[in-house]
Amino acid sequence: MSYSVNEQGFYGEFGGAFIPEMLHANIEHLSKNYLKIIREAEFREQFDALLKDFVGRPTPLYHAKRLSQRYNTKIYLKREDLNHTGAHKINNTIGQILLARKLGKKRIIAETGAGQHGVATATVCALMGVQCIVYMGKTDIARQAPNVARMRMLGAEVRPALSGSQTLKDATNEAIRDWINNPSDTHYIIGSVVGPHPYPDMVARFQSVISEEMRWQLQEHEGREYPDIIIACVGGGSNAAGAFYHYLEDDRVCLIAVEAAGLGIDSGASAATSLLGTKGIIHGSKTLLMQTEDGQIVEPYSISAGLDYPGIGPQHAHLIQSGRAQVLHATDQEALDAALELARIEGIIPALETAHALAVLDKLEFKEDEIVVINLSGRGDKDLAAYIEYLENPSGRHKSDH
């Protein structure tokens, strides 16, 4: 079985490009040209140079010794939190801004939930001198204020999404509306492995630098290129796609995707898409999504602004449905506990998204000689308000909080 995209833009039965007629020319142009452009020697040189000198790659693969002792196995953290802007998102935005310039686009739009993708997009637009508009749910603007300030300081216009739950789904809707109205001069930098083909494949390729580095770093540390287990959080799933990329066909590696269970799988306040979702189309792609029997989107919930998306990337839907990837879930409370544990055991404060990946360590049984890599997708500066609230009230959040 293949886990890569086919020529029609599908991963198994998931994927494709279900788009309004107004966007057909844009998507068609992108589909026909993206592989050719990103394989050009000049593009690769520019991309690699910016990742090295601007982003600060390669990111370390850190042996977390005290965490390893706690779980009686060997745990490595892939330190994407040490990238410029504080998360993995910059890998993709560097690639897409270079692509947009090649395509002759003068204006950039983006959507963001936790704000990390918005900051990364604003950063590369400032770097290249390009107009930048970021759509962000009003709810997320309130809970991710530090990132909103960063975007504005970088010269981006942050436009609030006021519909629905006023979170990531709604920001994406607004960005797509903008693109429909401005198809000729605008490139939409999608932040995750979602949306119409070729976005899921394109974003995964730009993020694949994570597993590319992981291979030679593991060789240096352990004398072999592969771990036994890779764990990554999944909303749309770009950090997981990057961490899994070079191991998709390697059955020696167990791939674990961690979704947000919010206040509990059956609480009605969750973002556990692969468990609660059914097949449908969202934002131009056929995938698993949380919806009612008549196809209305069920509003997702997570304390983490980057994980409360009602869908999942089509490649992840395929990996999970085929059994290639295992999916686990972590509640708000479990993620908060895991973040505090990492801070106090290893001196690293993770993003709330990443904390979900850490939270499942308690749910797995490891062998002492196993090698486990957790993709530490982002740093926790943006989530300090939630962490401070948790420290003051460790008994947990209540449903009235969301």
C-alpha cells in the first residue's frame, strides 16, 4: 500500500481538490508547477540557505535523560521549538513564500489558530517585502494575544473571523473567501496538511526536513537511522506529517498521532476527529471530519488553539484508516499535566499542542531499549496565560471556560 499522494491528489480514498470554480485556475496552476519549482536547484539552494541561516536549522535531536528515566525507555525530543518564531511552521512558510514569488504572486493570505503559522507567515512576508493578511478566529485572537502582537509588529494585518466558534475552521473559511475574491495576485499559504491538492503534499514536503534531519541525527546518536516509535500531535497535522515523512514505508517504525480530547471524548467538547469523525469534505479536501448526520460541522473544542480543528489532513486519515498510524488522545488536563512535567523534569516549556504528544507517554508501555522520538513542535511562550491559570487552579478547567 502507498502512503504518498497519487497523481489525482488522493491518499487512498482521501484528498482531492473540491473547490469553487473561481479557484480552479489557481489550484490547477499550482498543481502543475509546484513539484517542478521545488525540485529546481536554485529553489533548493534558496530554501536550504534560509532554513540554515534564517530559521536556525538543523534543530537538535535532544536525548531527554530524566524523561527517559521516568518512562524507562530512551526518549529523544526533536526540538522544533528552537526554530526562529518558535515552532515547525516556519519550515513551510519559507518554502511557500519562495514558491509564491516564482508564481508571480504579490499578496499573501493565511489562516492561523494558535498563531504560530500566522507569525511564521508574517515573518517571511516581512523578509520578502510582501503584503500579508492573516485570518484568525476572534476567540483565538483573545487567547493567543502574544502571537497577535508579533504578527502586527511584523507588519501583517490580522483580520478576525467572527462566524461559528470563531476559531481555526472559521479563519480558514474567511481566508478561502478572500482567495476567491482575489485569485490573480494572491497566494494562500495554508499552514497545515489540509485543503485541496496539492497543499497536503506540498506542506508535507516542506516539513519533511524534520524527519530528514532525524535520520542522520539518530545515526549519530544511536548508530541507526530509525527510531522504534515517533509521537506527534495532530490537528491538521503538519508537524506529524514532517516527522513521519521519511518513515512512512518503514514498518519498523510505529507512528503515533495524538489528537485533542478536550474535556473528554464523549463530553461534546472535543477535537478527536479520527474517532468522532466520518468521511466528508472540508476546505476542499475529502477526509475525516466531525459532522452531524446531515453534514453540518460539529464545533471542535480543545484548550489548544492549534488542535481544535474539526478535520484532519487527508494523509493522516489514510494512515489511520489503513492502520499504518496509531491514534491516541489526550484531554486538556492531561496536556497541562504533561507540560508541567516536561518543564520540571527537562527545563523545557512546550506549546500546549506539543503537550498533547507528551501526555500519551503514560498510556504506552515501552521496552527499555526502545528509541522514542517526540516531535516537540513548538515552545510554550504563547500559552503562558493558560499555564499560569493552571498553576493557580491545578484541579482543572470547566466546561464553562470554553
